[in-house]
Amino acid sequence: MTFIAGSAFLSVSIALNAISLHATCTQVYVVVGLIICFALASIQTLDRVSYIGWVGLTSIVVAVLTLTISVGVEDRPAAAPQTGPWDKDLVLL
């Protein structure tokens, strides 16, 4: 459970750093996320926790699909040559 909470806090921190111009806002939202996670983690019955697990699973799947689609439809990164053909060099294993 600690790894899941840690990855959630890291994701919140990265996302808020990307959309805000300073770190204070990010730290406040991470603390709010910590309080919410602590409140949800203190539920003692597994019956109620299973619904929270489904919400977490759905959000992870949506995040992975969003990243995959956004990388797939990206035309050309800023570091790539702006003229001539460019190959993405994607390799499926």
C-alpha cells in the first residue's frame, strides 16, 4: 500500500508542478492528497475498500491510455529536425 500511495503523491506533485509556476501550491495539494489518502486508508472493512480499489484501477488505466494515445499522435518533437522525413523509431517487443 505504501508504494501505491507514494506513486500517487509523486504523480500529484509532478502534475501540479507542470501546471503551476511555483512549488508552494504543489506542496499544499500533496498534503491535501495525503490527508484524503489517510482518511480512506483508515477504513477497516475490506468491503468498502474494494470500491476504492476499482476507482484506483480505473484511473491508472485511463492515465496509461492517455499517455499512449498522446505519444502516438504526436507529430514531431521540438528536438527533431523540422524539415525532411522523420521516423519515430518505435519498436514493439
